[in-house]
Amino acid sequence: MFALDLHVTFAIVSTLAVVVATVEGAVRAVRARPAGVAAERTGRAVVLAVAMTAAVGVALLVGGHHPKEWLHLIYAALAFSLVPVADNAGTMLQSDRGKGLARFGGGLVCLVVVTRLFATGSPA
């Protein structure tokens, strides 16, 4: 089924985007550098990739296909918001290292959530 294949492809792209955003946060934390263009672009890439994945997921849901666990929908909402929320929380910190660590931490938690998303996905 094309929509399911597209959903899985976007999920893989989303995972890669989260990995890149997490690494970007780690690099900023290690180097104590301020957020720049890379931070902005990786944050947007994560939101866009997860949103596209969710849009195809909604199409699957409307088409009668559902995840094997309904928690999949909650995990999807978490995956969509974790990196932006971590970035927003990081703005309250004074140091550039702390802001990078906030992104890194949010990215790591997001990777755990994305892993769980794959486990709660389509029925076997």
C-alpha cells in the first residue's frame, strides 16, 4: 500500500532529522556556541518531517488503517513537539552550552519516542 510505504519513508526521514538536530545540539554544547542557522534549520526540518509523517498517518487513519496501539497518536504528538519545546526551554538559560544541552536532551528523548513510535505502528 502506497500510503503506508510513504508513512514509513517519512518516519525514517523524521528519525534522521531528529538525529541531525540532536547532534547539532551536542556540538553546540561541546563548543559552547550560540544557536545559528544550523539550529534553526534542523529545528524546522524536524517539525516539517514529523508533520508530513503525521499527515500521511491521518490519511491512513481516515482510510481505515489504524496503529496497533492507540498510544501511537500520543507518541506522534510528543515527537512533533519535543525538539521545539527543548529549544524554547533553552532560551531561559543564560549560557550557550546550556542551550545546546537543552536541544541535545530534547533530541535524545525524541529519539526514544520515535523508537517507540516504530514499535506501536502498523498492525503485524
